Amino acid sequence: MSGVSTHVLDTVKGEPAAGLVVRLEREGRELGQGITDIDGRLADFGVGALSAGVYRLVFETENYLGPDAFFPEVVVTFRADGRRSRYHVPVLISPYAYSTYRGS
């Protein structure tokens, strides 16, 4: 199981955001990437438990929302304390807004 997962929901369509590319980065280096499934979930970035540090999830929203999207990408920066086996970072998106929170 990956040390980080995400769930992306499209708030305009009222459904999961399937087919969205998401990258996991640390210190400017890509650690893994994947594509959200039909339920908008991405559970495996190909990494194990995260050590303490600052990480970034980069959501390639332009490819999903289209070229007129105000945010061509959404970057969520979060801190891992290194004590949890998994971090879950859900995101709600639309062409003109996004929100996120620490999931469980």
C-alpha cells in the first residue's frame, strides 16, 4: 500500500474526477505518479510510508477541466510527520476553484 492517497471530486459535475493525472513530489523530485480511477481515487503512487518532510501533490487539472480552466494545475503541499503509515489528501475541483483537507 502506498504512503499517500487522494480522492478527487468534480464539484460542477457532481461526480468523481476520473482520468486525472497526479504527481507526488519532494524537494523538486518526482517520487511517483498515477491517474485517478473511475471513482476519482488514486491509492498507489508506488512509494511506501513517507518519511518526515514536505511533499507536494500536483494535480494536472487543465488536462481534465480543459484549456479554459483558471487553475491549469493544483498543487497541494503537505507535511508528513513520518509517524503515519498513510496520508490521505482529498481534493474538490471546478474550473474556477478548488479545496482540500487532511483526510483519514
